[in-house]
Amino acid sequence: MSRLREVVGVETRTILVVVLGLLFVEVAVRLAGERLSGDVVHIEKIGEIAGDLAQAEGFRILFVGNSLIGDGLDSERLESILAESLRIPVRVAKIRPDGTSPLEWYYLIDRHVFDPGARPDVLVIAFGPGHLFDRSGNQAVLRLAAHHVAWDQVGEVFAEDLEGFDAGAQFVLARVSRAYALRDRVQPRVLDQVIPGYQDLAPLILRDRPTGAEVDAGQEQRGTRLLERILGRAQREGVPVLFVAMPSGPGWVVDPGVERLIREHSLGLLDLNEELPLPPERFPDGQHLDDVGRRIFTDSLASSIAPLLSRMPE
Amino acid sequence: MLFNSYEFWAFFAIVLLLYQGLGHRGQNRMLLIASYVFYGSWDWRFLSLILVSTVVDYWVARRLSDEADDEGRRRLLLTLSLATNLGILGVFKYLGFFVESAAVLLTNLGFQPNLPSLGIVLPVGISFYTFQTLSYTIDVYRRKMAPCDDPLDFALYVAFFPQLVAGPIERASHLLPQIRTPRRVAPSQFREGLYCILYGLFKKVVIADNMALVVDHIFSQPTGSLSAVDMLVGVYAFAFQIYGDFHGYSLIAQGVARWLGFDVMDNFRQPYFAGSPQEFWRRWHISLSTWLRDYLYIPLGGSRGSVVQTYRNLAITMLLGGLWHGANWTFVIWGAVHGSWLSLHRAMAGITALWRGWLAQAIKVFVTFQIVCVTWLFFRAENVQQAFGLFGALGNGADVAPISRLGIGIVLVFVLPMVVYEVWVERRDDLFAITRVPWYLRALFYFCLVLALVWFSAPTASEFIYFQF
């Protein structure tokens, strides 16, 4: 042991300064974390959003999705159209952390909606191309660890969703360190300052690259295990689920296997991508709707969803 | 179990802990088991190939020593070792390529060959450990070293996990004595190992993997859609990707070995500061270039014969060096271009030597780097058609697409700091100069490396390029 101390001792001060520097960064990120991203602010408020909705009077609709529904849905407009149509008060809330998919949705719904008993009258899952397939890249692991998984869910994450030693190690590191967990938010913000247009252009070169999990699997994953878990959990809680395919431009159709699963185990599918063909100018970044697109989508969704909701049992 | 995975570092932590508590023989046995576990984690079936090489070469070397007076038998024994090792390499690495090339040739000649698609899986690191073990039998044959008397020590030399799958290709005369004598990790080895590991991880995870984002995107586009600028961005990014990737691996291997008390050779010396092809090969993948020099170029005659013979020897050495990298015509062309360039430069040596001074040196470095980048184009291309298609892109105008602007930004932001640091290392003429500056400066440097690893590693990790060789 003394020999080990003698060998490592030559760099004790160096290592100590590096560790102290990292601790300083950790504290700074924890203090400034919310300023790093509006998405983090939203994530911090998910429990509050679900709780407020559960306390609200009238018919309660909870949308879960990612930035597609975040940018695409005007909640207040939908509330007022539905209230007029159904002749009862309607409350709409959105849980829409950026870049998420069924893996994060499963845990955040469980943690913030079902576990505390904050059940809505209907849960609407809004999705875009490929969003309902199982995905578990590095980014998802970091976000699960930092934001979406409660302590009592950690066992389930390790048992069901973390494949391989590295995913587990990343989860533990992200659980311990905010600086590590928020790397995917720090990196684009910093690089955007030094490389003009980085945030807009980087997704174009990242889009075609497989995630770590896909590389491990040797192919793109097309499973729906996580979606089935969400549906099973909602069924046990007695919460009806409705799916909305978001307008995402031409060239995308809902996978027939996913559609079959949805129709068998939920209220149904509103395929607004097919029913509402929007021109490319409504998608300024190629994915998300602009203001006009948002209004068109909200109106269309209201007219599609109202008959379904009116047929729901009290 | 990649060096850039948490799994490897957990594995290494366990190895290091066990290692501290063992005596010399116990350390060697434990390292041998760890090396087999490390290699077996990719595909345990291929351990059998390492075992065959180990057993054959151990036995051949012992017999070479016993048959000291019978040159005929000694040649036969060496042939057995060469046939076994090159036979394994040939079957697993080149057979599919030759069958495919033969099928193409026969088809072009009007035949209808029905040759099977072999689908042979390439064992990780086969080219590296084959060359390593070959150097041992050749050195024993040449009476440059005595054969190893402990089969387990020799097995560790063949399978030593830090450099097993991607080098440096260690000579038996350098590594075996370290295995056979008791080791004590010196404080300086810990210090240098720490530097190697941190800088190596930075070069792989931050430099190489971020360059890979640009490279993979550009090289996946149809060549007709690329402008000259797009193509150049892709090639320059690849130049730094492959350097970061391979130098990163070699550094981590050195660092890990140093923490175990071993000294593994330097594999790179700022290769892009070379002012000639000869100098480039003295700085790039040094363990391979010196291997090719000692076991191929010099036995062929080196530069001892006529000018034509020297050029022929250079061409053969570089062609085979190219083929060593992979079973693809792109690597053959890459080797041929390097061979021709070495010959041409040799022919012009009288002229270039007259051109001296810092400006001349700067121009030589610039020109050498450009030619190296041209050769990287063949190295990276999926096939010969793509390589020539990319050359054709030079005539597609100089439009700077938004993606290329992004690529230029990524290359500059990540590569410039590395270049500045390596200029400093070059001027100090000391690869470990950072370990000799005041501790607080080193701490600042390490802090920057670690922060870059945490925040600026690429969103998707890539395998080490040289694993496929």
C-alpha cells in the first residue's frame, strides 16, 4: 500500500486539482442548469403539470410526446374548441421533453402520473416517424438517469432497459453528476457559439448515424416492447390512451405493426399526418410546425378528437 | 471491450488491483488470463488462432535453438512458422478477397465462375499479433535473440492485452525481457501513463469521433453530388480522424502498459509535421514501418543494390504494407502510391536537400501533408470507383454547402487546439514534455482534457479504425 502511495503520490496534487475543477463545474452546472435549456425547466415542472391537471375541473386530457407536440399543439386553443364542442370544461396539459420516446415516456408517466394518482381522463401519445419503436441510445440513458427515473424505479431500469455494462455505468454517472448528464445540452450550446449554425446543421449529420444501442444490436431496432409496457400500465390504471400521428411531411406512414398494436389496445389512432397533408413551408426546420401549422393542426385535432371523446363513457 | 468503453476500465481496474498483490510469476500468469479474457470478449472462438500461433512459434523457436548446426532444418522450421502464421492470416483475411477478385477477373474474361461467397469473419487484431509473433521466430532464426524458455511467458508476449488488437507491434527483444524480469512500477511510469491515457482518450473520443461525424456524412454521399470543397473537407477531416483514432489507441496502450510496469514503444511522432515521405514513415505507425523495414525491405536487399532494385524493394514493401491494412484494392493502391512517392522522393533527394531554411521546411511539411491526404482518400474510400469519383469531385466547383461549412467549423474547433499542443511538443522534441512542466500547468492541461471528454465527446461513439486490420 505504501508502495502504491509512493507511485501515485507523484501526481496527487495534479489529480486533486483536476477533481476540484470538476467539482466546481458540477456546482456551476447545478446552479445554472435551468438556464442551459428551456427543456430542463419543463422537465423540472412535469410533476407540477401532471398534479395541476389532476386537480382541474372538467375533462382532463394529458398529451405526452416530444418537441413535435410541444411546438405543434396550441393547448389553450384546443381547450376552448373542445369545451365549446363537448359543452363541458376541458383542461389540456402537455408533457413534451425534447427528443424523447417511449423509454422516457414510460418512466415519466409512471413517476408523475400513475404513481401519485394524478390520472387524466384520457392520455394522448403524440408521435412522429419512428418515435414509437424501442430506442435506448446514450442520450436516452443520460436523460433517464438525470430526469425521468425515480429512486424506486432504478431497479426496473437496470433489469429491463439498460443493456450492457456501459449503459449501466453511464446511468450511474449521470445520476451522480449533473455536468455529465447535461453534456448533450452543453455541447450544442457551446459549439453553436463558435461554429455558426451548429445547432441547426448538426442534426443533419447525426440523423443517419445509428445510436449506440443500434450499433450494439447490429441493426436498427424495430421493437415495440416499451410501447406495450406503456399500454399495459395504462390499462392497469384504467386510463384510456389515444394516439396521434403528428404531421411530419410526406414519405412517412405509420408502421402497420404499430398501427395494429395501437388499434388493439387503445382508443385508437388519429393519423393526422395522413389526414392533414401540410406543405413543406409549414416545417421551417423540416420537422416542427410553424405558427400557422400549429393553428391548422390544433383545429384539425380538435375536430377529430371531439367525436371520440364524446363517445367515451362517463 | 474497447479502450473507450467503461467496461474496459472496470476490467483494467480489477486487473490492476489483483496485479498489485501478486509476485512476478503470479503477475505474468494473471496478465495472461486477463489477456485471453480481453480477447475472448470479442469472440472466444478466435482465441484458438492465437493459441495455434503461440504453440507453433514457441516450439519452432526451441527447435531452432536445438538445431543450431543444421541450416537446412532451421530453414524448414522457419518455413513452418511462416506458413502457419501467414496461412492463418491468408485464410481469415485475404481468401475471400482473392476469391472475389478471381471471380471478377474470370467474369471479365467471359467465363461464368460459380465461386462461393465465403463470408469469413475477420478476427480482431489478427494482423498485429501475427506480425508480432513472426518477428520473434525470425529473430531467433537470425540468432538475434535466444528462444524463450517459459511457454507461459511467451504466451503473454503474444497476447499481452494492452497492445494485442491494434499494436504497437512489439518486438520480442523489447517486450520479452520485460515479461521475464520482475517489474516495479516507477513513479515516472505512473505519471507518463496518466498522460498517455488522458491524451489518448481525448484524441479518440473527442478528436477522432467528432471528425467521424463529418467524414461518414461526406463519404456516404453520392460522389457526383459533392463539390470540391465538400470532398476536401471530408479528406482533411479523415486525416485527423485516423490520426486521432490510431494515435489515441496507441497512447492508451502505452499508458495501460506503463501502469503495469511495462514500456511499450512510441508508435507516432507528430507525423503531420513530416517534411518528406521517408520522414512521414519514421513518424507514422512506427512499429509497422520499422517491422516492414527490418523483415521485408532489408531482406529484399534494401538500398544496397542498384537504383532500380531499390525502387523495386520500396514498391514491394509498400504494396504489401498496403495489403497488410486490408483486403481491398483501395489499400493496394494506397500502398502503391506511397511506394511510388518514396521512390520519386529518393530520386529527387539531391534537389530537395539543397532547399533549406525554415520557409523551405514549412513548404515541405505543407506539401507532404497534402500528398498524405491524397493517399488517405484511397484509404478511406469503400472501393476504387468511389475513390476516383471523389477525385472527380474536384471538378465540381467550389460551392461551400452548409454541411461543409459545419464540417470546416468542427475540424477547426477540435483540431486546432491539438495542433497547437503538438507544435509545442515538436519544438520541445520530447513526447512526454508535458510530464516535465510544473504540476499546476499539467493539472490545467489535464482538467481541459477531462472536461473535453465529459462535454465534447461525439454524440455517437465509433470503433477504433485499426481493429478491422
